[in-house]
Amino acid sequence: MASHIGKLPVTIPAGVEVKIDGQYFTAKGAKGTDSYEIPEGITAVVEGNEVVLTPADDLRPTRAKHGLARSIVAGMVKGVHEGYAKTLEIVGTGYRAQMKGKGIEFSLGYSHTITVEPPAGIEFELPNPNQVIVKGIDKQAVGQCAANIRKLRAPEPYKGKGIKYADEHILRKAGKAGK
């Protein structure tokens, strides 16, 4: 029984160059270059315009790594071709963000402002003071950076104030019942 995800080939879009050197996989595209070391027991081969990953055996740990490696390779190919972006919305009276160099300065109702500098390979965009877009080629790094920003002031359940993902739905609680 093989990994259902791992069996699927990864299609290489036009404009993306893929190189496999032993266990090292490198993808180069319009947005940049990314590399990954494929785990032991998994081999990657380029067939036409597809990357096919095959496991060496049918043991449970190898099957688990097979699906993981295929997902990471597919994410890298998409990242160097299109890139990834997460949109965050700032909700609350007086809550806002503004660019400060390459970083962002947040005013979130605390006694001080919080400045966030982008990690390597990540860039920020501010279409308006209440919206932040985190962009990059590494899916994991974009998601982690967005989660760190959200953690500065997570949305509260009564009024929904805080930083939330654009597609996130905040479950609201009823306030105090008045007589």
C-alpha cells in the first residue's frame, strides 16, 4: 500500500527549471530559487515535464516520507512559479499598520507600537492601513510569518477586534445579558 499523495506526479510549469542532484532537489523559476533535500529511501526522477517520486520500500516510515516529500516538492515548484501570499485584516478602532522601511509598524491598542521586520525571502505589502499581505516563495515561511503577525493581537470573540486572516471566520460569543 503506497502513499496516495506520493504516487501523484508533480507537473513542472513552463518557465520552471528543475534539477535533481542525488538527494538534492532544486527548483528555479520567475520568483526565485528554492532547494530541498529529499529524505533517504525516496528517489526523484524527472520524466518529461513531471517529477515522479518513488519509495525504496513499503515500510510505514518510508510511506509517510513519500507523501511529505511529494507535497514539499509540489509546493516548491508552485512557489518559484507563482509565489504564495497570505492576507491579514486588522479589525478595531485605532488599530492600524504602516510601512517603516521594509518592516511594518503596528498600532494595536497597546501603550507602544510593535515593529515587525520581514524574515529572509518574505516581503510585506500594505494596500491600506487595515490590511497586510505577506508574500514569498516558501509556503511554510509565509504561513509562519503570517501566524506570528496574527499572534501580536489575536481576534477576540466578543467584538472580533484584532488581526485575523482574510478568509477566517471569528466565532462570536454573546456579551453580558442585561436585565
